[in-house]
Amino acid sequence: MKNNRQILEGSRAISAVIKNINPAVVSAYPITPQTHIVEDLAKFKAEGKANYEYIRAESEFAAASIVLGASATGVRTYSATSSQGLLLMTEVVYNIAGLRLPVVITCANRAVSSPINIWNDHSDVMTIRDAGWILLFATDVQEAVNQHLLAYKLAEKLNLPVMVNVDGYILTHAFEPVIIPDVKTIKKYLPTYQPTTGAYLDPNHPVTLGAFFGPQSYLETRAALHYDLQAALNLIKKEQQILTKTLTPLGIKSRGNGLIEYFGPKNPQIILVVLGSVAGTIQEVLVNNKKYQKSIGLLKIKVYRPFPANEIKKIIKTTKNIAVIEKAISLGQAGPLYSDLKASLENRQTNIKNYIVGLGGRDVTGKMIEKVIKDATLQNDKIKFIG
């Protein structure tokens, strides 16, 4: 593909950049709304446009196991899934992180059953938020493309798996202007993968992966994974700067520092905090209302795990009213993003409220956002479902 702007469906933009990244092994099982990504990757292989090994799997569990095994041999891998597919992968998802394998997976976010629902929310990824993966969230198609480059760089530098979350239908099936970085540009940022000796299975340098750990040593493995994830925050910021410099000559504009992006006045009365594509709807509401332009800020979280608490606190500072708007609910508790954000504020006197929206793909409208803004300064229920 040439370095010019095209109108592409989100899924096809993702498959195009994965083709140019050229992993050695691709394996996936089709599930709505992820299917177009792997259909395209299979087509590229069938037409001789790609030289990766494309392995058809009989389930998502099998697909995850295939990329785990391939990654353990020291090659670059890729998979994609959604909703119940991710749930079926869960056991392997935890194993991939515990084995410290640099696997990259795209999750086309979708509600989970029951009842059956094929539309977008973030219920699926929140089920594995504690699995030990770096979790990226895209706000638009171009950012989804960019984040896949960042994902491989982080995974291979840190020996940690990365999941790029892309809102189902809203981004996967939407047509947007996008630039696909060419192979030469990608190589500048993401050179050929050279795994570290001892981190993969090699007959010439025998190692054990997935050993049995008893009570005397299991805790240390969890602590090491936890601290390495936290340390990844600084690397994400550095790599985002390098990626921005690499992509700018192509006309690709990157926003934020890789962890977060803030839009709005310096001293807002209210800050709205979000994950994913709903940021586009909110930004449109703020831009079209002069009153909001002076009083309302929008904080987009790009990386959910590791949680960028310090970066968030820098933006929030003295703002007294925080409204966390999210497409997931930890049933019996609150929204996951709300819980994490509230915990990071410690004992600060802040009116922080939680608004659950868009579950099961319900449209998030401008009127709903205006309703949230009106309610955000009131001292009432902290958690509300807005429909």
C-alpha cells in the first residue's frame, strides 16, 4: 500500500498493517465483529501477498494455544478475537502472560452473553484485565493502526503480551480516512524480531518454560510480572515519541503521550474520563458548545493496564468534579475504570461519579453526554446507568 490517505473499513486497516508488520504465524477463529480482520489476513496469504504461516484453528482456545506455542519458539505471532471468543481463550491468555511471551492480539470489543448480544461494549476485555497483559484502547481507526505498531515494540522489548482493543462495529466496521504505514517505514520502527537467548525454546540453549512453582516461589513470579508492567509505563511514553517521529513524515498525526490524551481547557470544572471510541462522540459535543469549551475537559485513557495513575493525576490536579463514563460494569461493585481511578486518588476530596453507558451496543448520544455533564456536579448517587 502507498503512503497516502485512504478510506478503509477499520478491520481492513488493521489487517493491512498486520500484513506489513509480517508476523511469522497468524492463527485465529472467526467471531463477529472481528471476522473481517482474519478473513483479510487469510486472503493475503492465499493470494501470495503475505508469507506468514496462517493456521486455521477449530476454536479460540486453539488459536490462542497455537500463537502461544509459536511465540515460545521465538517468532512474531498474531491473533484476533472478541467477546465469548476471548472468554474461551482466558486460560491461555493467563498462560501467555505468565510465560512472558510477546504475543499481540486484537480484541474487537463486544458484549458477553447471556443474553446473547453481538454489539459493542467493554465487558469482554474487562474479564482479563488482571491477566498480566498490556491493554491498549483505540479511539479511532488511525490510532488502532498506530497502536498495533506500538504493541509489537512493547511486547518484544518487555517480553509481555499486548492486546489492542478496538470497539466492535463502531471502529471495526466504520469507514474512516487512514494511512497504512508501508513496510519500509515499519522496519525503521519495528526491525526484524530477534528474541533474547533463554527467553524461547531453542535446542542449542535448552530452557524450561512453564515450570511448576510451589508456594515458596509463585508469589515472586506474580510480583515480578506486576513490577514489570508498572515499569512499562515509562517505556510506552518513550516509544510513543519515537513512533510519532517515524509516522509524521507519512502525514500520520499521533495525539497524546501513548498513555493518555487530554482535550479541553486548563482549569475545567468537570473532566470526563473515557476509554475507546466514545471519546469521539464526547469531543464533538464539547466542540459544538461554547459553554462546554470553557468548562469541560475530556481525558482519554489509551492504556488501561498498566494503569497510568500518575499521568491521570497530573491532568486532574485540582478539578473537583470527575465523571467516569464507561462501557462496562463490575457487577455488584461499579465500573472497572471508575474503581481504578477512585483508588488512585487516595484521600483527595473529589466528587467522582460513574456513568455506565452503551452496554450491549446501545447508542451513546450527545443528549446522554449533556445529561452526564448536568449531573456531574451534583451530590447524589455515585453510580448511574444512562440509557
